[in-house]
Amino acid sequence: AERLGASVLVMGGLASVIGIYAAGLAVALGAGRVDYADDDPVRLAQAAAYGATPITLPGDLPMMYEIVVDACGTPETLIQAIRATEPERLLTSVTIHLRDTTPVPMLDMYQKGIVLRTGRANVRTNIPPTLDCCHAHGFRPDLVETRLYAFDDAPTAWMDDAWRTAASRV
């Protein structure tokens, strides 16, 4: 919303729903170009349903981007995301990198002057603008298949096929 017409790249994966929503929200809010890169054909199709251009990973990215979202959760893809971020631009990592340390190409970041933002989102703060996007721009969060589990079923949810696939990458 702050950079109408910006080029946006979302690296999908571990934070699957968040990455797909990021791509869909970027399209709805008027990004000039939205690419969604992932190795999962189902997620690629869901992002394409929002109007994002799917890019199958592993593979090269076609350009550098003004805004990059790391929703993948792997060190290799984080590095690819950093290298795909234009100088003086923003990279947001919305995933938890589950290792004690994650290699980051600091020289690339330093030379470009990019900002890396990571951490849990303040969901309460983001609800009003997200609802506004749904109302004013026609964003439809219901297009993404999600699963709802009871709290007591958390161990089952963690071992859900989608999670198992993502966890095996880490």
C-alpha cells in the first residue's frame, strides 16, 4: 500500500498461507508486478489465482524487486531473496528459521543497503487495513485452503502433510 506500482517477490514455502496471502494482497493493493516463487504446484496455483505470476523453484529469478517477502524458511531461499532485493529496498522475512543460526550474506546486504525486517507480526494492528483491503479492493482470503485444528490436536496439526513437507526442508 505504501509503494503503489512496486515490483514484489514472494518466496513461498514454510509459511505457506502467509506467503500466498502476501502475494494476493500485493496484487489487490496495486503492485506493478507480483511474482510468487515456490517448489509446490498447489501453492503456485493458489498464488496464481490471486493474479501473481508463478515461478517454479529451484530456479533463477527474472529480475530484482523493490519488495521481497521470505515466506520459505530455508537458508538457501533467504539468501536468494536477499540477492533479489533491489538496493535501498525492503526484505521482510515472515518465517521462523528453525536453526540456531542462519547464514546471511551480510556483504550483499551492506553493499545494497537493504532493510531486513523479521519477527512476528502484530496481528491486531494489521486487522483493520486487511479488512479494508478485503472490502475496498476485493481481496478474498477464502481462496486459500486452510485447516483448522482444536488446541488439543496441535501435535496432529504439526504433523499435517503440508507441515511435514516444509519441516523436511529445514
